Amino acid sequence: MDHLSSTFAALSDPTRRSIVDRLTDGPATVMELAEPFSISQQAISKHLAYLENARLIERQRDGRQNYCALKPDTIREVADWAEGYRRVWQTSFRRLDALLAEMKSEKLSSKLVKPAVKNPKRS
Amino acid sequence: MNKSAALKIAPSGEREIIMTRAFDAKRDLVFDALTKPELVKRWLLGPPGWSMPVCEIDLKVGGAYRYVWRNEDGREMGMGGTYREIVRPERIVNTELFDNAWYAGECLVTSLLSEQGAGTTMTVTLRYESTAARDSVLESDMESGVAPSYDRLEEIVISNTTTAK
């Protein structure tokens, strides 16, 4: 699997997404990461291994403590791929904004232009 | 000019892309803009330099649609599918397949329109047949071969929209 696919696969799980979200605040120990979840530390470790394999996180050692930290390059890659696809749609939707504005003003002007039709008086 | 509404695009789950965009118009107008060929041609053009010589829509369950875009240097890109559900003015479900698809399988597109005051929020869910297909769409460089200058394009779009008012 190419690396971007493994990144997406890693992010397709809500627990892993929560872990990644927590790590945007800074590095954390495995215990700290497991804390908000009701699943076992072993299960958390499996998720962390998945994230590490997808190069989203890396292990750091600070003295005697082991930490997990985000790898910013991978996150940036995910943000970058969205740009090309996003730009194309952004451009199209901006045209749609202009078209809708035109449609609205046409609708409004057609209501203003129609004269009120009164019943002709009988002669 | 209206401030551009934020476009959200994100992968979801293993096989989907979800796009969300708000529009400053009621649902019936947005629904028309999505389903009348003479209107679709006005905006569904992708990167700069592309025109839409073919835009056919048979808006009924089981009906087909067909789009062909052409680049300034003659390159063409075709796409089409059939409608599975049509509920005016709130929902359209259709299949989507590119002629020279670089990924396997069809995509199922669900477009939902919901009212937000005087405006409409559109949520489009694109569901691919595999994670690989979904990811390759997001990675695809639809702009290849064109040398867009997006800053310049934004200037043009902004000035056109302003003068139109």
C-alpha cells in the first residue's frame, strides 16, 4: 500500500483519530493517551503501532519516559493532497455562487416586471 | 460580493469523500442549477481552460446523464452515470463513472440539500468501491496539462461577480 493510503487507513478509525487529535496538543505517554478510552492499554498500543506504521506518530524518549509524538510532515502531506482536488471544486462552486445570484435576481425582476392584471371593465 | 462560503472536503471512513458547501439561495434554485443542463454547463467546469461541449441530463430514475469536458489544447474528459433517486428539492442519488477511469469501479454520489434560513447547505457523499479508488481520486491531479494561475483566476471571478451585480 502506498504511504498515503496507509495514512488514510490509519485515520479511518475514530479512536486513532482521537489519539492524533490529542497529540496535536503535544507529545504524550501511552498511559496518558489511553486515559480517555475505556479500552485496554494493550488495545491502545495496537492503535499506536498502526499509527506508527503509517508514519503519523513516532516514539521519543525523554530521560526515562517514552512519549508518542505526531510526525508533522505526514500531517502536512494529508493537507497537501486535499489542495488540488479542493481547488477544482472551489473554482466550480464560486461559479455556481455567481450563477445562483443571477438566477435570484432574474426571479426577482420577473416578479417586478409582471403587471398586475385587473379585470377589464365591461363597456 | 458574498464572502466565499467555506468548502469542506474530507475522506470519511474507508471509501467515501464528503463535500459540504453552503449557498446563498433557496433549495429549488440550487436543485435546478444541479440538474438543468443549460445551468450545469455554466459552472461545472473544473480547472480554468476547460469547456463543457456535452452536457446531457435525463432527470428521472433510471435516466442517464453524460458530461464531456474539453481542454484548450483539445484533451477531453468524459463522465456519466444513471440516476437512482430524485427527490426535488432535497436529494439526488446517482452513479458516476469516468470514461478513462484511473480507478476501478463506479462511484455512488448522494447529494443532499438542506435549508438553512434563506440559504442551502449541500452535502455530497461520494462512495467508491474501494479505499484505493477513493484515495486515488483525492490524489489525482485534475489540473495536469493546464498551467493555472489561481491568483489571477480569483481576481477574474471576483471582478466578474462584482460587475454582475
